[in-house]
Amino acid sequence: MCYHPNMDFHSSRRRFSACLLFCLCLMISISRAYGTQKMYIVYLGEKKHDDAALVTASHHDMLSTILGSKEEALASITYSYKHGFSGFAAMLTDDQAQDLADLPEVISVTPNQNHELMTTRSWDFLGMNLDQQPPNLDHQPPNKLLQRSKYGEDIIIGIFDTGIWPESRSFSDHGYGPIPSRWKGVCQLGQAWEGTNCSRKIIGARYYPAGLDKADQEANYMSPRDINGHGTHTASTAAGAVVEGVSLHGLGVGVARGGAPRARIAVYKVAWQTTKRVELSSIAVLAALDDAIHDGVDVLCLPIVLNDDSFGALHAVQKGITLVYGAGNSGPRPQVISNTAPWVITVAATKIDRSFPTAITMGNNQTLVGQSLYYLLKNESSSEFKPLVHGGSCSGEALNDTIINGKVVLCIFENFGPTQDILPEVITNVKSGGAFGAIFALYTIDVLSSTDDCLGMACVIVDIDIGFQTATYIGSQRLPIVKIEPARNITGKQVPAPKVAFFSSRGPSVKYPTVLKPDIAAPGVNILAAIGDGYGFDSGNSMSTPHVAGIVALLKAVHPHWSHAALKSAIVTTASTKDEYGNPMLAEALPRKVADPFDYGGGSINPNAAVDPGLVYDIDPRDYNKFFACNMQKYKICNITTTLPGYHLNLPSIAIPELRRSIKVQRAVTNVGNVDAVYQSDIQSPIGVKIKVDPPTLVFNATQKVHSFKVSITPLWKVQGDYTFGSLTWHNEHHSVRIPIAVRITIQDFYADVA
């Protein structure tokens, strides 16, 4: 005790001062040792681990030297990474993190970060028509990927998402054989998840809840079970079993299936429903990557937005796993693309040749057409005319003085932007006013899943022009009325497709401008797949990502010895840049435009062509370390200042962000087609640039399976320019192997025009 009432004043004051000084020192010491803690990731590099338990113990020993005891180290460490790389995640103060970073065996110490998540027609649209009979490989056409791969049988796809709903018909294991003997994963038990929830289809399941507060834990299943529906949707899109007669109230009717319907699924629940949104953390993703490397997955589907400097992803690729990420949902602005590291496949989103036209008939018999998921309720026999009112933007303020009960409300969004983000709030406003339905007038977007909250209410999305025509009718009538018909299904060439979706994030990459991203585009709009016990539509790069993951699984089944880079090359170089009529693909923007490689990479994925690409641009996975210094800085896992320009990496694309004088880029191609083959080069030079290839002809035979060549790129203008685009194609009578080229001529180091 510092003070006692029987002490004299001067003595007590001296004792109090001394005690105060002692307490201040103690507080400083406690603050240093027990100050504000946060989660850190400690990376120790790539090491061979023969005994995982010993590795974990070594992590505890290392941390105990900083914290003072093994007990504190055990309490601090959340995850111990020990399969693909060595490291751990721990709760530390900033000072403790600095002390760890100073240890010679520590490569980096980085703070944890939270990140976001990003069918019945799409597979037919991609040319992968389902053959219900067991494939007879001796009589299958040589380019039919689905049948040649035996539907992806026994390929293991890992899904990093919100978990899975195992009772869905899409995950039936009827007719499946034993689990592949190479599988080393587990079925982790938890809330509403028993051992029987794993099967010969869902062969493994893990979950990673570290860092969730109590309220968020109560809002989730503490198990691999999916409460959100997102993970179930993506898993069924990638590898769902064949389910006939699927639809959403008669819309999108058909056979639901994944791209690789006979593949096995491994669930890694890294994303959680929080009070604000679905989130996931770096520490959980790294732990899941570490486990996936150990478990034996072949392909990883990651429909998430993550840092480009993920050393976990790099190590997984170097262990032979193919990683497929989404580009993000921040389009159509340029330079907003995510997941742009060269060692992953980054997927943009496109629309397919299916629409749901919805007739809107005014009281003057004028009929306009929008799109919706509207259907008649059981007690309704036909559509009826309803009063029609103008609700402006349909904000709470705009609707304050408008009586909308039992009426159809016109909501016009005149501002350009991600309108789908505000639709849920607007739908809530309209529903709370008792409206019968709503007409949403938007710019260049028909993401119908944004109207999910309508729940049977007539919600129609129309173009902004139709919105103004509707407003004109309202203004011309004393009692305007409207009738909304249920949506219809239309598929085929009446619907121009593919088209890059409005929301799909666009390049160029800010972190890696010498690496062209995205790599490829795949269906991601209004995809019907499993959600809980039923099926529903959803849109986003989270939908396009599992399409590519499923196709990669099929390619791995046909070509089990191909590297990650070879698989990526096959997908990129065989993609299409045309729509179904042979016209250039378009991209939704304001206004719509002809799509370019920053919208779709190599183009729209063509699975049946990818199985037989002719040539591939292969990469030794160790080469990534030559270009990206991933072990150099204490507080950065990968140094984005590359040791060499990324365009010298043997990628199936070329991106030159600053061309001032002639440069030469070397590439090498490996023949994976007929042993004896001759390829001629075909150059489409970007505007303002001259491209020359040496040699212009490549001759392959039994002894010459790999050819190197040089690409000379010379500016023709002296101007502070913008990006222009071209291509290099190697072709013969059987194959066309095309890579996209993006070049920007510059004369100054800093400039305002960016894309």
C-alpha cells in the first residue's frame, strides 16, 4: 500500500512520490508486454516438415523467448502453419511483433487483414453439354473435355468460402467409389455437423473461426455448415452432382450440375457472417492453405478478395496445386482488379445467353420489356393492372409523402455507379410502404440476384431509357396504371453473349502492371446453383471463379502431369474474344464498349479447346521467386518491386506499362500436340507500336519439343500515350495459340492518364 493515514505528511508525501514513480514504471512495463494486441502473421519461409508436431513445438519455443513463458506462447498462437511453409499467427503487441521481426530466423511479421467474398445454362453455353451415359473414351470426340475427363472423377477441389450445406441434392454421393487413397484431410465436427455429413462426395471439411467475437460466433454455425448460402452455391457450381428438374419457381429450368460433376469436394470454411457483411481474415486463409497442401487437394477455388502478396498461394502453387481467384466486383472502373499475382488464375465475369424478359404494359396499351425473377404466387391466376406512381430514387426521404400501398413504384437511379449495392435498401423502403411491385431503372446492369429480397413481389429491372418512358407515361395520365407479367425464359443466340459484366473488376493491375490481368473470363451473372436445400440465382466474380475451377479440374483429369502454368496457358491461349455471331465481345460500362484484355484477359473461356491447346507457355514454379522477391522484407511478405520486370516471366500474355524505346521479351512454348508440327506467327500490333517475332516459324519434332523466341516491341510514336492492345498467335492447321498484348507508350515518369 502506498499511503497510510498514521504516516506524517512529509514522510507520506515522499513515500507516495516514490510509489507513484514505481507505478508509472510498472505501467510502462506492462504496456510494453501487455499493450494493445492484434493478430500478426509470422512467416519463417519454406521448410521441409517431417514431423508437424515438432514444427508446432518449435513455433511455441520461438514465441516463448519473446513472451517469457511457453504458457503465454500457447495462449497467444492461433494457427501454426507447417505443411507448405513454416510460420504461425499470434496475438501480439506492436513491440512484441518488432522483437520477433528482429530474430534472424524470421522472414516477415505482418498484421492480419480482413477481406471480402467476391448451373442450369452456363455449362451448356460453354459447350459442355452433358452426356448422361457413362463415357466411352474410345468413341468420344477428341475435344469433348467433359467426357474425356470422365466428368472430373476423383479430382479434389478445395472450396474456400462460407462452408457448405451437405444435405443439398447437388452433393449426393450416389454411385461414387471409395475416397481417393491419397486424401489426407479430416472431417472436422462441430455445431450441426456430424461425421455423417462428410461423404464420398464431400470428403473433407474444416473451419477456421479464430478472431470472431462472441456476437459473430452466435450468428454462425461453429462448424463447416453454411449459414450464408454463398459457399454452397460456389461448391455446387464447381463440382455439384447432376440434379434434374431444377428451377427457381419455373425460371432457369434445366439440369443443375457443376463443371466437374464427379469431382470430390473439400470444404475450408474461412468466411463468416458478421453484423456488417461476410468477412474472412488472412490468418484463416493461410491456415486453410496450409491444411489444403497437406490434405492433397488438386484445385483450389477462392472466390475472395485477398492481398496479392499471399505467400501461402505461392507455396501452394509450388506444391502442385492450381489456385483460381476472382477478379473482384468493383468494375467497371479501371485499375481496381484484385488477386493479380502471376502465380494464380484471376477470373473476370461475363453474362451468358439467357435472359428473363418481363413485359410491362401501361394503361395506354404501350408494352415495355425489362428483366426480373418475378413469378405468380400460388393464389394468383393472372397478372392485373395496378396503380403506378413515381417514387424518384425511392429513398426513405423520396417516398416520405408518397402513398405506395398496393401500387407499383417507379424508382429511377440516374447516377452512374454500383447500383446493385443500394437496391436492398430501396427494396426495403418499397416493401415497408406496402407496394405491390417496383420498376428499377438502372444503367447497363441486369444483375437480377440483387432483387432477391423482393420475395415474390413484382420487381423489374429496366434500362434507364425505359425508365424515362415510364415516367413520361405517369406524367401524362391522371390515374396511371400498369400490369407486370411473370418473367419468361429465353436462351440462345437471341441473347447476345458473352459480354463482360458491369461489376467485373478491370485491369491494369496497380501492384503488378507488368503482369496482364485478369487472365480469363467465365460466366458470372444470374447463375442458378444450390443454396441450402433449394436453388437460387446469384451474380458476381464468386460465380465465375468456380466455373474456371471446375474446368481446371477436368483438365487435370485429362492431363494429370501438366503444371499449374501449363493449365493456365491452355485456358488463356484458347479463349475466344468474339460473341456467338463472330462480333467482338462487348463490356458493360458507361457507355458499353468493345472489350479489351483488361476486361477479359485472354477472352471468354473455351473448355473444349483448352483440352488440346497445341502449345503451352510453361513456367518452373521456382521462377516466380526470381521476379518477385518474396523473402526480402520484414514487414512485407512479397516485395512488389520486382527484381526483373514481370513481362520477362514466361506468361501467356505481355504487358508493357512504360514503353519508351524498343525492348525485347523472350518467351518459350512447349509442344503438347502432334509430335511433328509447324507453327507460323501472326502478329496484331497495338496501335502506335511495331511488333516483330524472331523466329517467325517454329518447327517441332520428337527431339525439339520446346522452342524459344523473341518478341521485339518498338514505339512508333513519341507521345504520352494510353494503353493499346494487340496479340501474338501461333497457328497451324489444327491449333491457334493466342496471347494478348497490352502496351502503353510513355515519355514521362508520372502522368495523369492511367487507363
